[in-house]
Amino acid sequence: MNAARRRERARRRPAAPYPLDEPSTGRLLDARLHLLDRQVLDVDGTPVTVVDDVELTDPGPDDGAPRVVALLSGSVLNTRLLGGHQPGARWYRIPWSAVRRVGVTLELEVRGEELDVTWTERWLRDHLIARIPGGRHDPR
């Protein structure tokens, strides 16, 4: 492609939908692309949960772009099948400050057992699985 055609295509290209007035101090993320439905791994690489929603700040008109406050996870299968929305009390929050890296998976700086999102697995392990003969030893 010659230089004149490249310049013409660049001139016709629409402007960005959200122009940045000031340089960003953090990483720019597309929630659908980088966060939603991503596997969350704890500091040991153990799967913890999947991101179902994101909690954002509510910036004023002069505060700039919204920022991620927490990752939300919960049992949303019924709401996806039947419609409606998840009550706020049923969401489990993972603070954004606990996220170490965003990639193919989201890696945390904390152990999964320290988060409320895994309470059902811990309860099943301690109250049900532990009562099965041999259920208290490490399967490895």
C-alpha cells in the first residue's frame, strides 16, 4: 500500500470513543476481555473461582475514568438461566489490591483459603469429606 493511501485511511479512521485527557497511572483494562469469566488462581496456583462481575468506583465528572475496586464472584447460574440479578449480599468480593497479575488467568497475592469465596469448599472438606475414611489425608 502506498503512503498516500495509508494517510487517507488514517484520516478517515474514527477517533477513539473515550479520549484520554490525562495519561493513565495504571493499566487500561477492558472488563469483558481481561476480567469477566477468567479463572482466579491463588498465590500457590490453586484455582479459587471465576470472575462473574466487577465492582467499580463511581467517579464524579472531574475524577476521570472509573477504577476497579473488587472482583465479584458468586453463584450466578440461576440468574443467567432465569434472568434477574444476584442480590448484593450473595456476591463474594476479592479486593483488587489482592490481584498480583492479569493475564490468561488472574493471579492473587493471597491464599485461596483466606478468601470468603471458598467457604463452601472448606465447609464440605471439614464437615463431610473429613468423615469419610481416608478423607483427612492429602491425596498426593
